[in-house]
Amino acid sequence: MKSMKYILGISLMLAIAAGCKKEEFTDTSFAKNAPEPRKLSVLFDITHDNTGLVTITPNGEGASSYDVYLGDGGDSYVKVTAGKSAQHKYAEGNYTVKIVGHNLSGKTTTLTQPLTVAFRAPENLKVTLSTDGLNLSVAATADYETLFKVAYGDSTATNPIPSVSFLEGQTVKHAYAGAGTFKVKVTALSGGAATTVFTQDVKVGKQLDLPVTFDDPNYDYTLSDFGNNQSSLAADPANAANKVMKTLKPAGAEVWAGTTLGTASGFATKIPLTAAYAKMSVRVYSPAAGLDIKLKVEDHANGNHAVETDVLTTKANAWETLVFDFTKQAAGTPAFDATFNYDKASIFFDFGTAGSGKVFYSDDFQMLVAPPTLKQINLPVTFDAADVDYTVTDFGNNQTVNGVDPTNAANKVKITTKANGAETWAGTTLGTTGFSAKVPLTATSTKMSVRVYSPAAGIDIKLKLEDHTNGSKSVETDVLTTKANAWETLTFDFTKNAAGTPALDLSTNYDKASIFFDFGTAGNGKKFYWDDVMFVAPDPGSTILGLPLTFESSTVTYAFTDFAGGVLSVINNPHATGINTSAKVAQMVKYNGETYGGSFLTLDNPIDFSTKKTFKVKVYSPRVGAKVLLKVENLTDGNTNYQQEVATTTANTWEELTFDYSAINTAKTYQKVILIFDNGTKGDGSANYTFLVDDITLN
């Protein structure tokens, strides 16, 4: 019976084994194809109790286990799985620990690392600190050390102060949150309780560069004084929240005492001075007006490549912006040379005077950007276009300045004061060398208009036209004001020339205009506002439809031809503000027709593009970015055409758009003027697709 039980037991075990067989996974290619372990490293942590107990922690990418060869005799090693450590007690001495990393396929990578076990404090500790902007790199060497720990000095509020461990031969890096000076502490440890410590203050921050505002916490605002100057960062005397440079020129400071921005290395990049524009500005708060402030720039690698210039303060105990033009170098100093690498700046307060205790504040050192190149003035003159040079030239002691409309602060105008002592003939020329194009006077169009705001009615206003190359070729006419302290549009008819002056000669190239306020009366301080100097054409009684299109005429028929959903009509100006206060305008409504819906006018005569090739159109758009297509076309051949498209830049306000027709073929004729808004998009007849246009002029 025993033998039978034994047989049954064996059978039962076999049956259980067969029934419990697990599913096999035979695809091990992921392991076979795995690369060998990479980036092996090891960390030694020695207890500081003179026992010589070392905790060895290997690490690496792709390693599943490690063989740790202890290095204190024989080939014995300890097997350690990934993420674990081995411990071993060493006697004092120097050892080489070998780490062999294994991956799942059996591939290996080997690392050897020196280990020093010493029970006395490390000796000959040498620490290397290097900075790059806000970044610090730390490396160290020592005798008898086993491990280094570094505390970067920016976490002093934490207890215990955090530190980072590293071994000899390694470099650790740290990024600071902002510029500043930090006490870096490096501790060298051995197997004993004694340590060796190194501390050093380290200043970090991005290298100084323009513009210098003293407010960015990422920059190193080192200031380098010389000649006994004393500079530091301080609060703005007018705004405690603003940081500025405070400079004391104490008693005994040299006449040439100054302060360099930054260190001897200067700025991070070259100051972008050019031959065409070489200006910098500095805000200065001076204790007195009339003090000499010198600004010098140079090549930090070659002090002979330098240029300096001076500006006098004009205010006392108040901020002002001083502009330094390096093309106007100080007498006896090198001239500006655009080929030099000017990358360092120094400022000298009260230059040429020995220190006496004066205190100066400065801020916002910056390169001035060259102003845009402005277009020459031309009719119509509105004083509102940002790209036009509205310089005027006074004579006879007139005084003209830029100003704002006394009834509409959004409108720019000119203000002319005929000061006490101004000549009876004192006047103001528009521009410097006249207009960019001839005033288009014809036998039927001989008028210009000017909006004037006069202090009294009955004052004589003279408008004179001339050839800018020959002042003897001129014509002038006068109009009396009819309103006091209110705007009115004065119309000047040059067929009615002033008595004793040359008559209108249509063969003359009239391309320059001058205006005379209170003509014939000596100046007594009267002030005049003026705006919108325009050519008036065609005459109000004319029935000819031509340019400019002002939509004001009661005798001209504006026969619009609408197409594909665009509807154009003349209405009363619903927004008579800003640059357009005219009574009538054209309104375009784009309905849900075709994407190219618009309207056109057929002029009575072809457009003359022989001397003028720039259209200007005043537009009132419900939104920014609306596209305005202006197209001209032959009377009978639609294939002969030219068009330009410009996008609006403002919403719900009048602006003047410019269309460049310089590439038009002037050998062809064009008689139709076509307007399409948002070409390529269907309208819906709503306010979003309702536009106003006015004053379509060729300039």
C-alpha cells in the first residue's frame, strides 16, 4: 500500500505541475538589442567617525546591476543592483575602485574612480570658481580628500544650508536666480571628522549692455570709478521705486574724475553708432544748471580708439535728458570713427572742475534710434501724416511751433506768433525748399485754401506762391478773416493778385508757398492757428468730374457705378473730426455679393500721371487691417489698369492712406477710379463693412 501511495503522490505532483504551467514570453529582442550602459559614475560617502566605512553608490544609464571591485586586495567584488549601494570598511590609504555596469543583454561598461580614505583633514585644498552671467562653475582638488560639498550662498535662509556633493575631477554648475554677490563655501571631507573649508564671495550677473536702466535684477551693475569719484546704486530722488546711479564728486576729486559703466570689459555688445547717426542719451539729475557733463565711449581693448563729447545741464535738482552727439567731439580729442568697436562708456560730471562735494544722479543710458527719413512736404498739407517732414521756415521774426487744435486736441496744427517787433512782412514758408511737386494751377483751377483760427476778424492773411529756384517768379493774394477765435476756411484766388505784385503766370513752376499773418502790421504778439493747406480744384461752379475727388461740389455729378455688392454714395460727413472736417464724404457699404464687390467713377478726362504718381485717400474704417484697393483703369479696355492695396491702421478715426503708383505705365491712359474694400472677402452690409472715403488726391 505504501508503494501505491508513493506512485499516486508522484502522479498527482506531475498533474499539478502540468496544470500550472505559465504562458511563455520568448521575445527578448528588446533586451538583446539594448546598448551597453552609458554615463557610469560613482559616489563615495565616508562616515566621519574614523571607522573607514565607505558607502559606494554606482549609477549609470541602461545598467541593471553593477560589479563593485573594492580595490583593497584581490579581484573580489560586490554585486549591486541598480539604485542600491554597497558598504565596505577601508584602512587609511589610496584605492582604485572599479565599477562594471551590466545591462539585461549582458553588455558591460567599466569605470575606475580613485578613492582616498584618510582620517586627517584634507590638505592643499584648491578651489576653482568661474562665472558666466548668472552661472557659476565649481571644481576642487585636495590631498587626502574623499568628497567635496559646495554651498552656493543663495539659500542661507534654509537650515541646514543645502549643499551639493562632487568628487575631484568633476565640475558642478549652478544658476543663480538673479545678479548679486554670494558667499560660496566648499568643504573638503576625508574619512575622519575633521574637514577643510574654503569660502569666497562671488559676484554674478549678466554683462552690462545698453540700454542701462539699473533696474534689471539679472545684470551686474558694477561701477568703476576713477579720479576719486564715488558712485553707487541708489534710489531716484524723485521716485524712490526707481534705481539710479548716484555719483559723489567729493572735495579733492580730480577735474577728470569719472565713472565707467561696468568693468574694464565694457558692454556685452558694440554700441551701434553709425556715420549717419551717432547719438546717445542719458537722463541726469544735476545740482545746478550750466555744468559740463562729458560722455566718452571707447574700445575696451584699445583705449586709443575713443571719442568724447560734452553737454551742459539746463536744470537744477530736476531730471532732464541730455543728448550726446559723437560727431561733435570735444575740442582736441579724436574724431568719431564708425569703424571702431566702441563698447565701453564713461561719464564725467562737472568735467574740468575739481571735486567740491556735488552729487549727481543718472539713469537710462541708451543709444538713440535714428529718426525715420521723412517725405518732402506737399499738398495737401494736414500736419497729421507721420511720414512727412512738416518743417516750416520763419522769417521777419515770426515764431511758428507745432501745436494742437484749440477745439480738438486730437488734431495737429501749426501755431504762429507774430511777436512784438516782428516785421510787417513777417511770414512763414511751408517746408525748407518748397513742395515736392508743382502746385497744379490751371486756367480753370487757380485757388488754394487754408483753415485759419484768428484772434480777430478783419485781419489780412496773405498767401504767396513762387518757384523755389527763382523767387522773382511769384504770385500772391490776400484774404481778410471773418471770424474771431473760431476756425474758418479761407480761399485764395491767385487770379486776384495783390496790387503791385506779379500776375499769375501758368507757365511758372509754382512749388513753394508762404503765409503771412496780419500782413502790413508790425508784430504785437497775436497768435494764429492754421491747418489744411490745400489746392482747390475744380472750381465750385465747374461741372467737370476729375481729381481731386472731394465730394463737396454741388455742380458735379458723382455717377457711381456699383458692382457685385458694393454700394457707394455721397453723404453728410458723420464724423467731422481729426484730419477731416469736410461737410461731404463718400460712403461704401459692402453687401453679401461677390468677394470683389465695389464701385467706380468714370472721370471726364484721363488722369495725368506725368509728374504725380502718389494717391492719397482719407479713410474712416470700422476696424484695423481692413484692406483698401484703389485701382485705375482705361475707359474702354479693362485689361489696361493698375492697382495698389493698403491696409487701414486705425479704427473709427480718419486716417490718410498712401498708394504708390510710381510703377504705372504712363504710356497708357486711365479714366476710371475703382474702390474695393476687403477684396477677397464677402461683405454683409453691416457696420463692420461700412467705410467712409474722402479727398482722393494725386500728389
